[in-house]
Amino acid sequence: MGYPHPTKRKSFAEQARHRRRKEAMRLEEQIRRHAGEYGGKFSSHLVLDEPDRPDIFNQQFSFYFLSTDRFTIWNAQIDTARWAFWVDVGNAAYDQTRSMLTMEEAIAESKFDFEPAEVSSSGKVLTYQLVKREPFCYAQFGGLTFDEQWEKLQSEIARNAPPPIHESFKLDHKYAVSIRSSHLPFRGCSADSPRFHRGGEAYVEIGKASALAEAGVGV
């Protein structure tokens, strides 16, 4: 059986003004409460510089901060060059692997089935779980499964045709949870570098400037 689609939530921008202000005030208090950890300019559900966490898992950070109108919440994400590199490598390898399948094989490979995991005493399904299936080996992959071929191509692309990574800023105006979302991969820095840490402060300034510009206020 397929997984049931959840009820669509209203985006933050579509909510009533008093609800947006309430959420903004809640975030403002959270920012003040975590000022010792994040500097008093933003907050996050993630741990920055988590002790004993392998460096490979410290390549991304997301956080929230307020716009100058106090009714807008910005959601921002910073990716290091290493993270962006492996995302591009993975995407390229996936596209190449999938292109080697027939239409029927591609549809079968991307199909997922779910089954009830927890059921209440009244018979209502509370949670679902993924139905496990045996991986299929393909002749065009030399007997490898889809995931094995995908992993093999990632190694080949990283070694023989590494994608270029450039510093960039991107605003996502279609973000559904908050009113804005941003994406920033840093080139040539690691998660423990001062430049990565300064990214949060830089994004706060970018967010304020963008909000003022959209309101027609010169900055």
C-alpha cells in the first residue's frame, strides 16, 4: 500500500498576522535564551560544534532569525564546500545510474510500499513502516544492484571528473514552512573555520537587506 499524503499546512506567509507575530515573539525569546551559544542573532535546533561528532557530519548548519518587521521568520542553511561537492557528485552518479535503466526498471526501482506499523485499539493506523524488499541485480551494472552501481559511479566521478564548487547565495521564495528559505554553500572552508561561523551573521544582514528592499526601503 502507498503512504497516505499528509494534510497540507498553510505556509507561514498565509497565516494570520497575530499568529505570525506570536511565532516571531517565540523565536525572539528563543534567540535571547540561546544568546550564549549563538551570539544573540539567530537560533537553531542543531548543535554548533557538537563535541566528539566526526568532522564529515559537521558540514551543514541551518538556523532561524527574525526580519526587521518582526512578523517575518527567515530560515537559512549553510553548506560547506565539502558538503556541496558530495551532493553534486551523488546527484550526477544517480542520474547516470538511472539513465542506464529502462522505463519499467526505473519505475520499479523508485516504487516504495508501506505497511501499518502501529494500530490503535480501535483499529486506526497510527504509524507506517517501509516494506523491506530484496535489491535487484542488473545485467547492465555487471550484476550490481542500483545502490552498488550508484556508489561505484560516485567514486569514479569524484576521482576522474570532480564537479566545480563555487560560493553562492540563493533565495527560495516557494518555501512552505517559513516565509523564506536560503541556501549558501561555502567554497574552500571547513565547518570549524571562522568563515563558516561568520556565515550566520552574514545571513542575518542579507535577510534584513532583502526584506527592506522588498518593502521599497533603501539600504
